[in-house]
Amino acid sequence: MRMSAILDRLEEWRDYQSGEWVARCPAHDDGKPSLWINLKTSGMVGLACRAGCAFEDIVAGMGLLPRHLFNVDAEGLVAVAEARPEPVSPFLTAGLRVWLDSLPAGEDAGPAVAYAQKRFGISPAEQGRLGLRWWPGPQPCPEWVPASFVRYPRLVVPMHDWAGVARGAQGRDLSGRCPGRWISLANPEGFEWQRYGVFPGTDPAAPWVITEGMSDPLAIVADGYNAVGVRGAALLNNDPSTLDALAAGLAGRDVRVCGDNDRSGREFTRTILAALHEREVRARRLTLPAGFKDYAVWRETR
């Protein structure tokens, strides 16, 4: 079976990065794309729903049988390696730092600064402290910046580790024309950018809130708290190294977990809480009021 034929059975599918896609899950009433799809070099297609839907239900919802997800024709698409990729190397980390430093910031990043202040309530000074940048649009860039990122102007959000080193980044579309509002960097062959970003506020003793994506952490910092944003939440169950890193960084802190206000967000919250408790980190659920899809939207309406 061809990969294009599989993707065409899904609603609102779009590229995420090389060999990976996201789409609306056919096994539940999916308000936004929460199904992650990847194509392995062996020709096998992997499926993971952020809301926790069973593999069999997802395949049935696509009108397929499990055998249809083996020996898939890649049709020239880039597939992901079978082996677990390594964390980005020091060379790639240095390259990311050079690229981020080359992007406009502060007064030279007017559109991005204005957007972040209006959308998330985060001041220009706080934006500078967190290293936010502006991508003006098409121009030469490293090969690990995907074409879908390059085409449109973006607010660029570095994803730092607990030591303050940027080991990934995401870009938020500012044009309103990109099908994917947030786009991640493409994983270099054999390596993977970090799946979470640490966003310390000005008071290290304030609560730490774990959320999905990169929007909510900015709004949380604007409210005076500390935040951790996680991308690729559907894959966390198969990524103990990320869960271990989160637990190590949050040990002894006042921790809350605040997933989006939908089925997939509630599953995200359950997954993170269970993982932290298993690693002996005390954490509590932060529940949003009904009618607000995420923390950033709730903050914007207060």
C-alpha cells in the first residue's frame, strides 16, 4: 500500500517533520490533530493517539487492517530510522545556538515581540530573558530547519534544558497562512531534538507547571510562575529518557500538570502525573475552567 493512500484516509493531516505527520484521530471525536503517524525505513507505519485510543480502533477507523501498515511504499518520502535516535550532539547544539543568535531579537524583532506580548501577555524584557526570536521569512538556514518552517514569519521559541542550554526550538506562524501553527525543527539523521523546554520565571520558588506545547509556558511565565512545555506528548510513554529528565529537574519542587481541556489533554495530564509519581516526584493536577481549551486562552480572557 502507498503512504499517500494511508494519509488520504485521515482528516486534516499535515507534515510534522521528515517521516512524521499529525492528523485528526479517526477513533474519537478529535477537536484538533492528536494522531501521530510515522513511516519507518522497514516500511512499517506507526500510529499513536495522544488521547490514548487503541491501535486497533485507529486502524479500523481508517477502514484498514493492521496488515496494511506493513511493507508500505514510501513513494520517495523520507522515513525515520528504526533505532532510537540519540540526543542532539554538542556539534548540533552549537549550531542551533549560532542560528538562534543570528535571528532578530528585541527592537529588531518587532512583529514577534508584539505578538508574544498581545497573545501571551509576556513582556519584552521577559521575552529577552527567555531568548525569544523572530524568523522574518524565507532566507538561507541550516538543513534541519524544515521547509514548512521557512516559508512563513514566526515567533521562534528556544527549548532549553535544565542547565539553560537550547536543545531544540519551535516556531509559531505569524502570518495566519501556515497549516501548522507551531513547527518543530527537523531531526538530523540519527539524532533527535529535545522534546521539552524549560521556561523559568523570575521566582524559582514559585510553582512549576507542565503543559503541552510552547504557547502555555509563555502565558504561565507571564503570570509569574515557572513552566515546562512538552512537545510530542503522544510519544512520551515510549520515551523514558524524557520522563526521567523531567523528574530529575522537578524533584523537590511544587509541581502542577495542566494539559489542554480536551480528551487528549486529560490523557496527557494522567500520563505525566503517573510518570512523575512513579519517579517519586510529587505533583498535582491543575484543572482549567470549563470552556477554555488551554492555559493561554484562559489567561487571555481573564
